[in-house]
Amino acid sequence: MKKIALSTLTLSLVFLIFTSAQALGQQPVNKIVAIVDRGVILQSQLDEQVKQMYQRLPLEQRLSIAREDIEKRVLDRMIITELQLQIARRSSLQITEVEIQASIDRIAKANKLSTKEFLKALDKDGVTLKSFKKSITDQMLIRRVQSSFIHHEVKVSEQEVSSFLKLLEQNQGDQSEEYHLGHILISTPENATPQQIDRAREKANNITAALSKGEKFSTLSISQSDANNALEGGDLGWMKLAQMPTLLTPYVGKMQPDEFSNAIQSPSGFHIVKLFETRGQQKVLVTKTHVRHILIKINALVSDKIAQERLLNIKQRLENGEDFSALARANSEDRGSAISGGDLNWVQPGALVPAFESAMDKLNTNEISQPIQTQFGWHLIQVLERKQQDNTQLMRKVQARSQLRKRKSDAAIEIWLTKLRDEAYVEYRLND
């Protein structure tokens, strides 16, 4: 591991914290469990993350997973998170309050709760709104950091999508079956010795033995797996055979729900896969929205307040009977749509940025929104029409492209994070 010397400022700050406490005749309230380049992770932060990890587990799993089995894993994840957040801070990346609120609204909707009900549920679980917002902010910053380093390198061609769909069509099972999978990885290092391979194989075999005795797959993933999604119970979600890593395909196709494989060896280690359940392909109906907007961008001369005031003035003119198309052509700074009177035509779910789409979905037909902020500026939005469409075939193409992009992105991100971690200065103080 390449070690980069800590800055004098960081060391001085750490020294000041401890000497100040000693000068007052007190013990430090908190201790450092890891130094990460120019940052530190405190025991209280680790305790909070471990607590949140346990809160997400069913009661029987909380009782069966010892803290020491997950503490180091949680700390390793926090180190990777901190390294990425340091990049975000150096790059002056910002997440707006509007984006955070839109994310909360989407999470609440996914849980089939109103935002108010969701916040009450968080409070009941001991999660403050402030800490939840910080968690969302950190996640969004990390996605932006990863996107800036990785996603511009990930390209999926039309030929790749066509070949992928052709492979799906050739596999009759894939036309009707989707598989919900779990995955456990016992990794081996690059150029592993025979002894390292034997130890990994033995550990994987012990896991399959434990599964045979009825232990929960997610519990073993959390406490034993080296996969990136270990702390999520190893859940890979739903996929078709052709969408799976080719290593798993020959095994999953022969499995019944609740069955798991023996240890499967690959260059990266030993894999155990479990089939939770299957389902047939479902018809996809989507609600398409015909929408138009007027955009005012923010710049050195136009502040958020000025942009909102300009749009409120335009909204008043619209309510007084002026034509939306004419006002869009005269005022909108989205030149691509302004020429068409602000018309974005028919859009599908997921086609627009979340803050815009969230506001759009709340509008009735012909209703005009209040000024809405996105990363592009401030918008007035009007919904003209809505209709349902059978999108099964189009969705298959979208899903194929998404799956291919995810495969490439996941591989690129894993390589990048490994390099980021290897080149960072990290000092563990967990057992000090």
C-alpha cells in the first residue's frame, strides 16, 4: 500500500484535540478509529453506523451476528466513503435542499408512505431528520464523484444492446423467467498461493454447511462475505439468465427456489449463490406525460431569488391569459425546447431529472407549477396530457442497456475504488 504522509495541519489538529483534553484534566470524549488521508473517523461515527446496520436487521439476525463480525466491515466501508467524500469536498460539489427533499419523497413513495408518514417512521426508529439528510447528501455526492471518474468511460453501443436482446430471445427460459438471487463471495488475492486458496475454499464450504443447517443467507453474507453488497445481505435483486454473470448461469438455471449452490471457484475467489424466488415476465404499462416548461438559468447576474421572481411574474402573465408557447419562446433559456414553445414532447418515467419529474408528477393536466429548482436552474412546468402505454418491448431494450451499463460501471468502479484505497494513507486505530 502506498502511504502518503499526513499533512502537518492534520497532525497538529489531532494533537490539539488530545492535549486540550489533558490540559483540562479530562479524558478525550471520543477516540479516532481510523485516519484516512486528511480526515479521521471517530468511534462515535463508527458506533452510529454499526447501530444503523443492526437496525436494518430482523431481530433474530441482530442476536446472531456479533459486533466484531461486522465492525471492521462497516469501518472499511466508511473509509471508502470518506475517501470519496474528500474528493467531493476538494471539487466543491454541492447538493441542493431541493434535490435532498426530492430524494426523501422518492424513498417515502417506494415504501408506500407519504413523506410525513416516512419521517415519523424514521423518528420512531431513532433516526433524526438531520442525520438522514446527511446520509442522503453523502450518497448523492458519492454518485457524482463516481460518475465524474467512471461513467464517462462506460459506453454501451446499439450493437451490444441488440446482441444482448438476441441472446435473451434465443434462451426460451429468459422470455418468461426472472430470478431473485443472493451472492456470497470468499475472495482470494491476485496470484493467491495454494494455501490461501485452500483456506478460502474451507471457509466457503463451512458457509454452505451452515446454510444446510438452516442459517440465514443474509446473516452469513453480512458476517462472512467479501462481496461489495455483503452488508445488504448479498441481495443481487431480480435478473434474467442472460443478465447474470456467466459464472453463475449454469448453476442458477438448474436451481429451485430456496436452493443454494456449492462453492463455485473463479479467479476472484469462491462464490455461493442462492435462488430466493422466480417470477414470469410481466407486461409493462407506463404513464407517459406530455409536458412543457420555461427555464431560467442561474449565473453571475441572475441569482436564485431573481430567477424565481422572473418565473413568478411569467406565471402571473399565464394566469392572466397570455400564451405559454409565446412566453417560452421569449424567455426560456432551454433553447432546444424554447423554439417549440417549451415543449418537451412525451416523456417516460425516468427520462427527466428527479426534481423536475417529482414536481411534474404532482401536477394535474393543464396545471402550471410554482418555480421548481433543478441542477439546470429554475423551471415553470405545465402538464398537457397523460396516457398509458404498453412499454414491454421498449422496456426490455431499456433494461438491457441499463444492465450492460451497470455491468461495465460496476467493474470500472470496483477497479477505481481499489486503486483509490491502495493509494490512500489509512491507519487503523480500532483496537488502540
